[in-house]
Amino acid sequence: MSSPSPAYSMTGFASVAGELPAGTRFTLTIKTVNHRFLDMQFRLPPGLDGLEIEIRRRLKERLKRGHVSVALQVDDTVARSASAEYNREAAERYVAAMRAAARDLNLVGEPSVSDLLRMPGIWSTANGSTRDDATVLEGAVRERIDTALDGLLKMRTVEGESLAAQLRACMERLETLALSVQTLRDDVRTGYFERMHARIRELTAETPIDPNRILAEAALLAERSDVEEEIGRLRAHAQHFLNMLETGGELGKKLDFLLQELNREANTLLSKTSGIVVGEGLRLTEIGLDMKAEIEKARELVQNLE
């Protein structure tokens, strides 16, 4: 018998680093947050279209939902410094342009070395960037993709376990609240019957009506206010919710739908008991509001489940 699939959070982060033989360093990061679908965004250096396609394919194989941000940062400072050359012609042009600007604007001062060295094109490398360099980089990054994805899924699993634990606690509290309603149900029903019976007697004090008819009408109204069916459905939905958490897998959308059903039952329970102030009527309303609070808390948590 296979073990249950874990519940995955859509929140995760992973980062892997590597270095090429020439000294170029790179860092691949993958970050995910909640989203209704699988939405991917890439920030890669130019010339790595094939790498983007490969990462996209592997993401689709291992993720089902979430907004995914993929970034590749490349630092070739070491590689460039090893073969850096001073471009005298470019430097002379910059100095001439800076002095001409100073004369035109009536400014005093000479260009500094630090200003000059920050200008584009002052430094060049003996071996400029080539397609071979991009091929080597792409190959090195490809070898690290699965490591990054493993780290990402590990974090999403840990976060998913935390969410599942919190959701179990919500459903257990909901179950406890439903049992409390069950305990108060008979007292509230009796109180509702007595209130309706007294009200009908008051309204018909001067009108001769069969007392049995009055009792029958009051009993019917009390029956309509009974919340036994709502309690049963609430408990059944909560248990189904817990069973789904144990099964694991892609839960987010399914659990969100189930929470809508739970909320509908809680609303019906509140509508049936509103206005009942006899016996434990007010306490029943408080419990109904507590139920809605737990359901809303669970709904916010479920938004982060894959």
C-alpha cells in the first residue's frame, strides 16, 4: 500500500550556485507564491532561450500551481579580470569629451581616474563573450536545475505540512463546535416552541381558536428552526476535509470548494437560530459565529495549498 502524498504549499524558495572553469560564477534561484494556475516568469541573460525551455519543461513536470519566478545571475568578474586590458583609445575619447563639456558649461576641474574607469568600454577582455561561453554556461546550469527543484519541493513540503496541521486544528475545532450545537439543540428547540406558543396565544387572546391547532402551528415552526440536518452536514464535511488532508496531493481547489459548503451550512444554522434569546439561544448564535471564524481561517490557509 503506497503512502499518502504530502500536501504542498505554493510558497517556496531555492537557490543553487556554480562556477565555470574560466571562473565565471552563477546563481540560479527559484521562488514560488500562490496563484490559481501555474504561472512562470523568467529573468535570464540573453542567448539562453534553450535553457528557459528546459527549465519550463521541468517545472511543469514537478509543479501544478503557483506563480514561479526563475532568475539566473552571472558574475564573470574573476574571468574578466584575468584577461582585462586597458582601452587607451576609448579612455582618450572620454577625456576629450569631458574636457569639452567642462569648457562649454564653464566648469572647473579635470576628469578623475575613478570617473574614467566607470565608463563603458574602458576595460576589455582578450577573450570576449562568445556562443561557446553561453553553451558552457547553459550546460552547467542544466546540471543544477534538479538540485534547485529538489530544494524548492522540500521547502514546499515542509510548508505544506505546517498548513495541513493548522487546517486539521481548524476542522477539529469545528467538530467540537458542532457537538456543542448538538448538546444545546433540544434546549433551544424547546425554548423556541415555548416562545412561539406564547406569542400565538397573545395574538389570538380574543379570538376563539382550537388550542390543538395553536400547538400544532407552534410545533411546526419549532421544527423548521431545528438545526439537526445542518449539524450533520457540518460534521460530515469536516470529516471529509480531514480525510482529504490525509490523502494529500493536489488539494487547494478541492478543499476551497468544501469550505464553501461548510460556510453555507454555518450560514443556514445562524439564520435558523437568529432571534432566539430563550434558553441557550444566544450561546448558539455565538457558536455559529465561531464556526464561521474557523471556516474563514481555514479558507485563508487553503489559498496557499497547491
